[in-house]
Amino acid sequence: MHIKNNTLTHIDRISLPLKNQGIVSSLYYQNGILWIGTKLQGLFQYRLSDQHWQHIHEGNSNLLSNNIRKINKGPNNTLMLGTLKGLSVFTGSTPFINYKHNTLVPHSLSQNSIYDIFVDDQQIIWLGTYFGGINAIYPNMIPLHVYSSRESPQNRLNSDIIGSFAESPDAYWIGTEEEGINLLDKKTGIMKPFPQLSRSNLIKDLSIRDSTLYAAQHGGGYSIIDLKTKTAQHVLLDKNPLHLKNNIYSIYAGVDNYLYLGTNAGLYIVPPGKPPYPVKILPTTLTDIQADNKNCVYFLLAGRLYKQDPRTKVIRLFTDPKLSIQGFYVHPDGDIWFTTATELYHLGDIKPLARFHNNTLGWPVMIDKHFWISSKNGLIFLDPTTKYTTVLNQYDGFPVKNMQGAKVYSSDAGVLFVTTLNGLVSIDTRKITFNQKKPNVLFRNIFLEETPLNYSRIQQGDHPNNYRLQLRYDENFITVNFSSSNFIKPHKNRYRYKLEGFDKDWIETSTPSVRYTNIPEGRHILSVYASNNDGIWSSTSLQIHIDIKPPLWRTWWAYLLYAGLFTLGVHFVIKFVVERQMLINSEREQEKKIKFFTQISHEIRTPLTLITAPLDEIISETANLSTTQSKIKRIKKNAAKLLGVVNELLDFKNLMTSTSS
């Protein structure tokens, strides 16, 4: 079938050389070759250029099975064949590379019968088996190898506790803290133990100058080893092997043939042909000794870096005493880099080159303008130009997680070596690649307390990965579950989230869920970003708009009702106060009036009493004068009436007084 400009031009009929009406199970076309997988007759290859057929089957190759279910492209232009009996990989010519289930081999196929093969955009190969579930083959982006006591005999170390490392032109020298020195041949890759080259089997540091290896030991002084003859001379600083002088933790052989020894009793310098002498300014255990391209020697002691002048041999403190140095590295060009607990500095700069939060740094090294730093969380990679950083840990193949105390070394070929308590790790930094594909944040579900929320309550927003959710006031205990679309080493995926109006800062975690309690009423936006295994973050966030409705008694119209009731209450209170004050004022006015009339009544009563008293005498005296007596009696009668009125006023006043009291 030929297609040109999205148009079918013509169809060619190809006769398949199948026997007994064989069944075609899979087809794959690549680079002018058509691959045909059959159910029982193996694999057919058809070259379109010359119409040549080639039949590959169990009888003429190591193909696992003639029953081929699926053909798909593999890495590095290989061809993967899913068969009844396992996975066969065609590399361009037979034999095949075969993979089968083996209970004794870790990470082998879960089951041999493969029905489907799928390669996603991250180049992860997914294998669907008959009853073994799904298998995943991840692209090997970290060319890492671990030398340990669990290796094959040719690569086996005699101890896993690695304390030191050194490189000679033809070999790597590995110092263990249990079984002495090992040699790794560069050409053959064969590991050989040489415990006889040291007085003590606890090697703390190694240094090579010309064709001589110097080995610092705990409880054994130091050894001078001829690399050509593999013979050793053992030296003690004190005749007593248990003396602190013989516990040497760091050693450096200078270009001027001076030997520097960092012991438990401080620094000792061994001049050429002379006995060692102590340096009083450095009286305790030294962590490391290195030198630059100008023959200046640097000493790390108790978090401080000291420098020796190559001409005068005077040693002085070289760094700010406020900085507590964890480790340092002297570059071949003379630049010095050192770490504090969370920062990487270039010597001479005030500001750090990089900060690493929630981590504790160890030793740095630079290879091809990139930094590698041991740390509590693993091995840090830093590109100083782009500021890109990622952490390699046990999920990348390292034998340990905490590598804060691990030392890092760079070989002449650019291979990185890391000493750990569980073997020596080597990484070919020239071949390493990082996962640069940005992941997406995938929404999974929401739980209210422990109950999953019905998906019908979650509404799709206006933009992709945008959702809306309305909750009642008593549904403010929620758990949101999400994930990253990155499936390469998914345990290294990280997440960053923030609930606007609730969280002050972004929160980073490795857990693909977030839980909130007692979220206040109102509108909030939960934003979530995800990173892949190498620290590349998604460009688009997952956003969930959460609208928590208030209870009935906290709605806007409820508050409006509360305001109306409050206003009405204030009105009645004011009315009561005003009317009460008016009543009080009225009573006061009334009282004033009564008091006034009472005073007038008293003023009238006294004269009336004085008037009525002599009238009786006048009436007796004028008994014979009827006319006069009649007039006087009329005067008395009216005076008595007036006095009665005055008395009634006084009685009313007394009654009002008793009532008010």
C-alpha cells in the first residue's frame, strides 16, 4: 500500500510464504523492511527493495518461541518480539537477546507469556502478560555501577565499607575500612584485593605521588607502597600502635616530597629524609588535605579551612570563621569550592552559588563544569549555568540513601566515583542523561473525611486540568489525591501545592495527596504542580476552585435580617429612653406645681385661721344685732370653705408624697 500526500496511490499484493494457512499475529515496518510475526511459524522478514524473504524460527535461531504475539520497536533501533515463552530482542542479526521469568533473578519478567508491547513518549516499554500483569522497562539514563562484595568474583570487593579512593595511570586504588586495599585494573576491569599492603586493615585515606601510594590507617600509622613491585613499607609515628599519632585519617603527598599526616593528635609534617614534626596550630583530627596548582596545601579542621604557604610553610586560617565548612574541592585550575550545611560557595565570593533547602551537604567535586555534591538526601547534580539541579538516590541504583559522609572523586577520564558504606559507586558522567520531559498533574479523586466524593459534584472548568467544587460548611475536611504523568522512577516524583487564602507559602512534598481541615467559608483555589524523577516541574498546574458555602445563619440575607432586627431593637430602646425621660420631666414639673400650691396654701391657711378665730367672739357680742351677726356668719362660712379648700390641697400633697415614697 503506497501513500503520497496523504493519498492512497496503489496497493501491491504480497504473497506470504506461510505453510498450512498460518495466522499472522503482528506486523511492523521499519527502514524498508516488513516484519511479520505469526502464531506458530515464527518471524518473517521481507525486504521491499529486492522482495527478499527470510524466515527466522526456533529451528535456525535462539528465538524463544514460534508463537509471536507482538512486534514493536525497541531502544537503539532494536526490535522487540513478545512471544509465548518470553521477550526476544533482535539487534540486527541473530542471536536474539532473550528475557524470561526467573525467580532467582531480581526484576526479571513476572510471566513469560507476552501479549502486547507498548512504548510511550517517555520511552518506557510496557509489556502486557497473560497472567503476570504489566511489566515496565525503564530507559537507563544513569550509567551507574556499584562495586561491592556481592559482585561476580572478577569485580568483587573484599569489603563494602569504602573509606578512600586514588587513581594511578593504570588502576584505581580503593581503601576499605575492614579488609585493606583493593585494586581495580582500568584495562581488564578486574578487581584484586591487596590486604598485605597495609599494616592495618582499616584504610582511612590514600594519596599517590609518582609511582608511590601512601595509605593512611587507623591504628597502623601509614604505609608507603611501590606501585610497580606491589611492596610496602609500614611506618608508625609512635612505637605504641595504640597511640593517637598512629590513627591517621588524612594523608597527602606533596610535589616537594613533603608528606602531610592528619592524625587524632593533630597535623604532622614529614619533610624529605627527616622525622615528622607536629603543627601546633592544628592540634586535633583533620578531615581532609588537598593542594592547588600552586602547591598551596589546604587543611580542613573542625569546619575551618587552613592554608599553607608553599614557600614559608606557614599555616594560617584561610576562610571566614563564621562559616562551618562541611567539605571542599580544589579544581586543577586552582579554584576552590566548599560546602556549608546547605550552601555551595566559591572561595572568594560573598554570596553562595547555590542553596539546598531541607538537606545537609557533604563533599563537592566538579566534572565538565558541572558539580556533584554528596548530601544527606543523595548525590546532587548542579549545572551552575542553568541552575538546574537534581538528586540521585537509591531509586537511581545507589546502594545507600544518606550520602552526607560519602566522598566524591573525579577520574582523569571523567568518571565519577562515590565512596559509600555499601560499596563503591561509579558513574560515567559523559553518558548520563536526565529526564527533561515536563510531566502533567493528573487529578485522581477527592475524599470528604473518609468518604469518596461523587464525581458528579466536580465540574470541569474553562481550561484543561481545571475543576470547580461546591461544598457545604460542614464539608471542610477534604483530601485531594493527584499524581504525576511521569512513570520513570515514580518514587522520586515531587509535588508543590498551595491553597490560596489558607496557605501562606508553597508546600513541597513527595506524597501525591493533600489534606485540609477547617477551611473557612468562601472561595479558594488549590494549585498543584508536579515534577518528574529528575526535578523538571510541570508548566501547567492542576487547579481546583473550592467554594465552601456558609451555613444558613451565616448567609448574606441572614446578616441582613440580623441588621434589621438590631436596628429595630435600637429604635425601641431609644424610644423607651426618650419617653421615660419625658415622664420623669413631667413628674418633676408636677411636683414643682404641687410644691408651689402647698406653699401658697400654707400662706393662706394661717391668715384664715387668724380670721376665723375671732369671728365666733364677734358673733356672740352681736347677738342683739341681727343684721351685723348675719353678715359675720356669712364671712365665717366663706372663710371656712376657703380653709377647707386649703386643707384639701395640703392633704393631696401629703398623699402624693406618700405614694411616690
